[in-house]
Amino acid sequence: MSSLNHRNPPFRAEHVGSFLRPDELLQVRHAWNDKKATDADLTAAEDKAVSQIVRLQQDLGFHGINDGEYRRHMFWGTFWSNLDGMEEIVGPDPEIFRAYVPDVAAFLEKNHKPGEAVVCTDKIRYSPAASKAHIEQIQYLQKILPKEKHDSIKLTIPAPTWYHLRYKEGKAYPKDVYKDDDEYFADVIAVFQKELLVLYDHGLRNVQIDDPNICYFCNSKMVEEFNNDPLNMIKADDLLAKYIDVYNKIMENVPQGLHVGIHLCRGNFVKSRHFTEGSYERIAVQLLEDLQVPTLYLEFDTEIAGGFGPLQHLPANKNVVLGVVSSEYPKLEDFDHTVARIYEAAQYIAKGSGKSEKESLNQVSVSPQCGFASHSSGNAVTWDDMVAKLKLVRRVADKIWPGEP
Ligand SMILES: [Zn+2]
């Protein structure tokens, strides 16, 4: 199992992955969608844009280098839809969704269908076709970066729980395929263990799993509605415990040397929309104590995420990357205030662990609260806003941890 207490990664100045796409790339992707550009045209545009965003990250002093998710339309990519046993359904019946799950609710309110609907139709099995895009994304970064930087290449992947919470009891998988959630998740765990091994074999040493669903359990309204849903055979907090157990089982088989982080946020959609809110307080023990993952990338940029108090539960052998700079809103945060917030967070960590504030700071990094473009259309910020935010993250890290990457 990969050890906790991991550093570099996470680096002191971090980011969560996706970056704004250049217009040129968006235009080629739209043309490709309309069959007016070839696969080769799209790849060439992606290669060019990825090279530029990699250079920018290096110029700005970031070390966990990512491809900006430029080869994806949405942050979750195409992994799930390419697994054996999973199928994308076009025009899904709205009745299959739990309408109170915050992102589903946001779409249904506007009479939109919830985004891409991928459901289990047969036994879920690992498929090389699912890994293909991830491997190609890593390989291009390996091609353009010097060998000594390969260990810090960061790949984001979707959560193992991604296609579960949104579906009503009995709709996430056919009952003749899996008799219950435990059988379903046993196969999902095997698939994710295999995927991480495959990525490791291709040289990946730094992975971030994006799991916005976990933050839904911070929202007492969603929890109440979940618990009042007569179809549900489990309470919301027990389901969260199950999800955490899924991660812990995956982690049992992670190769030594592969750094794993999980990113949580309350949604980060086109035009800077979020889906849910609520402090980490409700889930602090489960998230920080029970979840055996070295690093958490947590949203803390606005009041919808609450204060740092829950960090008292952070054990001394885990890292937290504090997302105190907003990727959703263009206004640049004040430098001194941002530095002060990091110290404030460290005080809470110290209070819980009994260690000094200085030792607690050693568990901390700083980043934007989410990516700048979870959806390829991007947030309501400009390129210059994004660069200014990234520079601020670097400056804050340099002030608190001078000389550290
Ligand atoms: Zn996020």
C-alpha cells in the first residue's frame, strides 16, 4: 500500500487540474463534433495547446504538471463509458435519477436532462479501451517533459463512486447482475485497482481522483431528503461510509510510490456554477480520519465550504491542499489575507493533533479550490484572471514555505 505522509507530491503550490482552453482548441473540438475536423486535426490542436499549458505551469513555478484536461470535454473523461459492463444511454428517463442529488436537481430544475448518463448493464470489468485515453495523456506529457520531471506528472481520474449516488435505488445496476451495492462495488474496486496498476506501469506517480459526490454529504438538506427517500435501503451517512470503504479497499493495492489524492468540491460548472454547499463538519471524521488516502484537495474559497474547524480531525500523517483561491470568481484574493488563512487552518490542525503550528504547516499546501474548466467551456474567468490566481498561489506558497516546490 502506498504510504501516507507523502510529500512532493503534493507540492506546496498545487492546482486541481483543468485549465481554460484556448479558443483555437475549442473551435477545433466543435468542428470535430460536427464532423468538420478530423481526429488528426483535433490531436494536433490538443498537442499544441497542451504544450502551451505545460510551459505555462512550469513558467509559473508549478511542479505537479497536468495537461489541463485539454483532451477531455468534461473532467471525468471517457474512462467509465469505456469499461465493459457500462453503457452510455442517450435521453435517459429522468425517473432513474435521485432528484435531490444536487447536480441532478440543478439540471432538472431547468428542465435539462442530467449530463451524460452512463449506467451499468452487465458485470463491470476493466477494459484496456477505458485506460487508453489516460495512457495517451500521460505519454504525451512524458514526451514533452524531461525525464526528471516525469514523476510529478499529475493525472486526474474520475471517482469510483461516480455512477452510483445519482441513480435511484435499483437503477445503478440491474438486479440480476449485482444483488446489492457490495457486489457492485467489489467489481468497481477491482477495476480501479487494475487501472492504477496500469497507470503506474506507464510511469504515473501522481494521481488525483475527482469526487464531488462526497461533498453532497456536507449538505444537510440532501442528507435529509436521502434519508426520507422510501426507496433507499441505507442511510446517507452509511452510504458515505461505504464510499470511504471503497477508497480504502482500492488503496490496499496501490503500488508503493504512487501518490494518490482525492479532490472534493461543491461543483464547478460552466459559468462558475456550484451545486451544493455546507461545511465539512458533517463528514469530518469520516473524511479526514477514516479515509486512508495521503492527500485531500479541499475547497475553502468561499463561505459555502464553511470554516477550517473540521481540520482538527486531520491526522498527523495526511496532507491537505487548501483551495483558498477561487477558480470560479475573477476577483483576485488579497495576498496577506490568503496567507493569514493558511496560518489559521494550520492552527486548527495543530489544535486537533497537539502538534505545533509549524509542524502542522508541514501537512499543508495551497491551491485554487477547483479546476478552471471542469467543463471544456470553462469558468467565468479570463485567461489573465487564471494566470493571476496561479501566480498568487505560488507567491503564497513561497511566503509560507520559502524555497519549497
Ligand atoms: Zn472541483
